[in-house]
Amino acid sequence: MTNHEYLVTGMTCGHCEHAVRDEVSQIPGVTAIEVSAATGLLTVTADALDDDAVLSAVDEAGYQAARL
């Protein structure tokens, strides 16, 4: 398993974290997700992961993300 880190902008609360977590959890192969509105960090654990899928999922949740 590999951790993939992203910086998410626009999150301000637990609801924001939940929205991002819900969208990213739908990506096949994702085994764990950590998201923090306080730091803006999203860590996705997966064997193989398409960055575009994560960026699209975060966009679908209403936020912007960039790979760190």
C-alpha cells in the first residue's frame, strides 16, 4: 500500500471533510482516507491510484486539490 497526499483548498469544517471522504471512498482500490480541514491535507492509501480520479472526486465534493 502506498500513501498519496494532496492539498485540498476550501475545506473549513467536519462537513467538508465528510464530503471529500465520501467522494474519494468511491474510487476503486482505495483502502484508507485521512482528511483534515485544519491542515487541508488529504491522504489516500491504495495499491495503485489514478491522481486524476482523486482530483475529480475532490472537485465533485466542491473543493480543489493538488498532488503534493
